[in-house]
Amino acid sequence: MNNRRRLIGVVTSNKMQKTVVVEVSRTFRHPLYRKVVHLSQRVKAHDEIGCQVGDEVQIVESRPLSAQKRWVVETVVKRETKTADNGVEA
């Protein structure tokens, strides 16, 4: 194993070619005010696997691949299950 950072997030967009947008959420308690803080950041990651929107993926940092891509999708932790109710609006 190498010492590159690895994060787990959810794919929010896959409309680009070989690029997905991954939202990484982080929850922690504020050191002074003791309030629970929820932070999220969206990063662009290189995708050779073919991830779908809603998949939970593990990304690993890499060399700069383009002007905005510094991450690569390593594995899919959990696939998004498609049901008849998903995406149907009344």
C-alpha cells in the first residue's frame, strides 16, 4: 500500500467522458463550540470503471491529470440499486 490519501464519497454527476464528480462528506465536532459540523466538498475524479450517479466510490489522489482532476476512482464500494420508484415524478 502507498501513502496516498483515500476518500470515500458519492458520485453526483457522470456526464463527462471518463470523469465523475464525487461529493465527499465529513462530519466532526467543533473543537471550541462542540457543535456538530457537516462539511462536503465536490471533486472531479478520473473514472475508468464506469460509475453511475449514486454509487459510493473510493477515490485516491494522483498526479494532476487535467486542470481540475487530481483524483482517480479506485473502487466502487456500493452500487446504486435501480428501482421502479427512482426517478419517477408524479
